[in-house]
Amino acid sequence: MPVRAWNDFGHMTVAAVAWQHLTPAARARAVKLLRLNPDYGTWIAGLKPESRDVTAFMRAATWPDAIKHEVGHLDDGEHPHAPEANQNTGYGDLNEHRYWHYVDVPFSTDGTRVPGVTVPNAATRIADFRQVLADSRAPDPLKSYDLTWLLHLVGDIHQPLHAVSRFTQDLPDGDQGGNRVRLCRPPCRQELHFFWDQVLGHGTPAAALRLARQLPAPAPQRMADTNIQDWVDESGALARRFVYAPPIGPGSGPYALTAAYQNRARLLARQRIALAGRRLAVLLNGALAPDESPRALPGSGTPP
């Protein structure tokens, strides 16, 4: 199952939104931790000093996808196998952990039998990594690893198709978060999941910063909600209401997306990315700088 859940541009935009709303102390702590990532030098290569911190923060959000293509990392499959699946040992862990990127809550529209939710998953890992970041006894190298994953997974879990798998008579083993729902006939390989990952297009870190500044602020009570199960429930409900809406039918397709569907998808993606970034900032402020006064929160202006 491909598990990108927003492409690099989407993940960088989530991180850019979060960066704008980190407290100064949380920013400084995050920057210090991310310098321990083995790819940090690549992230900042050729950049002016004033743009290194924010760019590294955004690029870090793409790292859990990037390692799938790096020599030395191991594809340990799409399904967790204990005890390695639950380990949290830092950068010495070379497994890709693809099953950490999503939480496939099953549902059916026609009474097809559904399985339980597999663990570990994105929701359980966010909870674990958040706890480590807030633990004063945890070593910085481990916190660096967990921060990098957290930057990514908070974005993942706000992508609607990373919170569901639809089971139907046509797909009794599930559609793997839309990966088995085709949007064109073979040999074309575009799937519903791929469309949602790429819906905002592609761009550089600078373009992600520009988009982050343009996104409307979510309602305050929603931004403040750090209950991970609420995030999963939201994404699942949106998937059932909007992602699997016509012209998407009950089977594997192929289905041709209308202009109206694509426009709704872009609007929803912008909303989810804005909300993910603001929630990520709340989470990181609490974990990395819990004693900093809320009055020190930066506004929504341009990051340095």
C-alpha cells in the first residue's frame, strides 16, 4: 500500500503553518533537535543562514517518506510485526515503518464484514512520540527522531484517506484507503488515494510558506483540540462524506472525477492542512516549551 498522505508539498505546508504559530522557545528547541537528523546537512545545503531553520523544519516533515528511497533503510512490510513494530529506538532503527503512516478504521456501506483496527498505527505513534518529546529524561537523539516523525504523522492523520478503509462486496479485503479504487483504466495507475495525496500540486519550500500564509485560520476550539481520536474521527467522517461521494461508486472503478469533485477536494485539503498545522503547533508548544507564556506566541505573519 503506498502511504504518502499528502505529497512533500502538502507536508511542508503543514509544517509551515505550524512554524508560524510556535513560541520562540519551541522553535529554538525544535531547530536544535532537528540538527541531529542524519539528513540535516542535505536540508540546508546552499541556503542562506536566515532561511535554514524554517526550511529544515519543513523538510523534516517529509523525512519519513524520503527514507523509503534511501539506501540502508529496510522495507519491513505493510503490516506490523512485533516487537520491532512498536519500538522507538531512534535513528538506529532503519525500518521504514510504513504502517505508522495511517490508521485504517474499517467501514462498510453494504454490510460486508470488517476487521479490527491494526496497531501500531499513526494514532498510537503520535501519542507515543508526543510523550517522549515532553519527557525531560528522554535523550535528545531520540527526541529528534520522534519530532521528525511527529511533524509527518500529524499531517498524515488529517488526510481523510489515512483514517479509513472501505469494505464492499466488490472489495471484501478493503480498498486500502482508496489505493484500490481506480480513476482510469490500466495501464494507467492513478488511484483515488494518489489523487488526494497530490491534490494541492507540487512546490518548493518557499511555495509552501506562501500557501501557509494564505490558508484561513480554523475555528479556535478546533485548533485547540489535541485529542488524537478526534482527529481520526474527523478524517474518517470527511472521507465517508466527501471522498467516497459521487462520482466515486461502491466498487474499484474506474471512476472519472468531475471538475466539481476536484474543486471540493482542493478546498477540503486546504482546510485539513491548515487545521493540521495549527494543531501541530499547539502540540509542539506544549511538549517542547510548556512553561512559555501564551503571550509569547508569534502571530500569523511571515516566518523569519
